[in-house]
Amino acid sequence: MPQLDTFFGYAESHRVTICVAAGALVAVIAWADAYLPIEMSFGFLYLIPIVLAAACLSSLQIVLVSSFCSFLRELYDPGRGPAVSTSRLIAAGAGFAMAGFFVTGLNQRRRLLQKHVNELEAEVRLRQDAESQVRVLVETSPLAILTLNQGGRIVLANESARELLEFGERPLQGVDVAPYLPILQRMLNRQERGNMRTNVECTAHRSSGEILLANVWVSTYETSAGPGLAAVIWDASENLRDRETTKLDSMLATSRVLIGAISHEIRNLAAAASACYGKLPPPRGMDRATEHEALGSLIGALERVATSGLRLASQRETAVADLGTILDEARIVIEPLLRDAGFTVTWNIEDGLPLVQCDQQSLLQVFVNLARNVVEHAADGPEQNAKISAVTENRKVLVRFRDSGPGVARPEELFQQFQAGAQSYGLGLYISRAILRSYGGDLRYEPAEMGACFLVELWPVEKSVG
């Protein structure tokens, strides 16, 4: 009833006008009953102003107006007796009031319906806004996003998904995902039910047949048509190539350091052997002369091997590392390692640490090795505390690893390789110091009242030496 709704809306916004019009109608009806020479009562017409005004009156006001109209009807009714009938007054008033309450009920129902409609419209607008934002997010995302139906066919795919699978302008909707990401089909058809959220690393295929490494975030959900699956896909192929290249470069750099350190020791031994060889008396006899010459050739070969190793170790590229970033990465790796061993870890890192001369992966290896050394040698201490600090002092950047263990009994043997009873043949600290020295830094042991302290010295780039 749009006309009735329009009237109710007008009545609520123009209460004074409606009340004045209703009052005028009551006056007209009362005048007609009192002065028109017609033997008929117009009292039933009081329903009109009551119905008209009920939309903007309260319940008490409706009762008062109905009672007043009932009194006027009884007062000017041509057919009434010599006295006012109370029963007629009550009956007429009740009838007028019921008509007013009926209109009030209709108006109240209209308000509730209007409120419900407004709420629905607001929800629809919010849902449309949310869908629009999600659609923009999906379409502009650099990650490939797919949704699958129960049959493993693509329902939704953004532009990044088309680029990842090399579909060009061809639509992905309705395409079977199994030839491209078979793991999604298997996860969708798994036996156990219930929603699943996980991350997997798998191989995928482009439409051209090219293989790529994909990191996939998967979630399943239930719909009225059956289970569905949503997948966010990242092409990790370039990251894999960079990671493996970085690992290879780091391994080669560490190998050069190790070769250089061992070559240095071999050269020292070869030099000592050469000095002893020079002091040997001249051999007697042909056999002795041959053995003497062979020994000299062997010593010379050792010297050449050592020289070649030192030359290889000296061929390194200049490396610059962000110490703050490395310490953040080290914290991710080291802190769980120490806490799992029962240590309380305290970090005291100075703000604004400069870039330093070192390879990032090699320096991270040094920090991890020092943390493992803390776990190995300080786990039996009276307390299990570890403190890692980094400050800038005397034009150098100093990183300290302190523990609350029993300390070091023979510090002079710390950096010697092939120690008896040491893990990895005692090469950890030896290689760590060799790595740092290859970049102009150093690794030293600092005496402490309690526990052990290893000091990593690094040169900032802006204070380069040599």
C-alpha cells in the first residue's frame, strides 16, 4: 500500500498540519450535528479525523480524542433521549479508540518494515562495498589467486594467475586445475572432512609446459554444492635460484677461507721441513741420493700446494653486509636454539648500526656457530643465561656473545683446529675466525669474571682499512 505509506510518512513529518486538519473536521462534524436541520446523526464521521490524526498521536492522546468525539456525538445526536447514556458514550469511545489503535498498529508495522528494509539496504550496500574491495584486492594482487569447485575446476582466477600459468587473454574459469597444480586436486579430494588451512611447496606447470616451484597457501571450505578450495600461489622459482646461488657463493667463500687457513699451516710445516732438509748431510750412494732428491721434491710440492691455496684464498670479492638485518635474521635462528636448550636470552643491539665489511651468509654462519658453542659449553653452568650485544666502539663494530657457563679453562687452545674432544674436529671457532680475518675483522676471546665472552670485530664500510 504505497499510498498509505506515503500518508503515514507525511503525517509523521507534518504533525501540526494533520492535527489542525483533524480538529477542523471534528468542529465541522459537531456543527453539522448541532445545526443542520436533518434528523440524522453525523457522529460516525468522527472516525475520519481520529483515523487521520492517529498516525501522529500517542495512545493516551488517541483515547482522549476518542472520548471527546464520543461526548460530542452523544451531545448532538438527534435521536438521543433526555439524558446522556453512559453505555453509548463508552461504546462510541471504544469504537473510535479501536479505529485509532488500528491505524497506529498499521503505522507501527510500517515503521518496522521500513526499518527492516533500511537495514537490508545497508547490509546490501556494505556487502557490495566489501565485494568490490575484495574484487579489487584479488584483481590487483601480485599473487595468483584461484578458487576451485568440487570437481577441481577453476571458479575464480585473477590476472596474476593467468600470467603465472601463461594463459594470456584466455579465461581460466572452468579449466581443470589438475594438469597445472595437481596437488590442489589431491587436497580437494582428501578423505578427511573439515576445513583445512596450510602452506605447501610444490612444483607446478605452465600452459607452455615449463616447470616452476610454487609456494601455495591453501584453505578449504564447504558450500551448498560441496567442498571448495581457495589457493594463493607465489612463484618461488627466482627465489630458489637466488637462494641456491647465495648458498653456493657462501660455500665457496667459506671453502676459500678454509683452504687458505689449512694452506697457511701446510706452508709453515713445509717451510720447517725445507729448513730441516737443507741441513741434512749430503747422501752417500745412488739409492740415498734418489731418496734425498725425492724428499726434496715432496717438500717443494707441498710448498707449491700451500702457495696455490693461499693464492686462491686471497681471490675474494669485496662484500658489504647490513649488520642490523643480519642480527635480525640471527635472532630468528638463534633465539629458538638457545631457548630450547633452557637459556634465557637477552639482546642489546645499538640503534643505527652501520654497514660492515663481510659476506652476509658467512657472518650469519659465524653467529650461529657462536650460539651453538654457548649451548655446547655453557649448558652445565649454574645459570643458563646468554647475552648478545652489538655496539660501535673505537671505529669498529663489536658484537659480543656472553654466557653464564663455567668459562674456558685453556683460552690459548680455543682457535686451534683438530682439537681432541671438540665437535667438528675443533674447526668451528677456527673457521669463524678465519672468515672474519679474511674481511679484515677478527674473533677473540675476552676474559670474564663469570662464563665466557667471544668478541666479533667488524670494520664499518665508511671506516674501511687497508
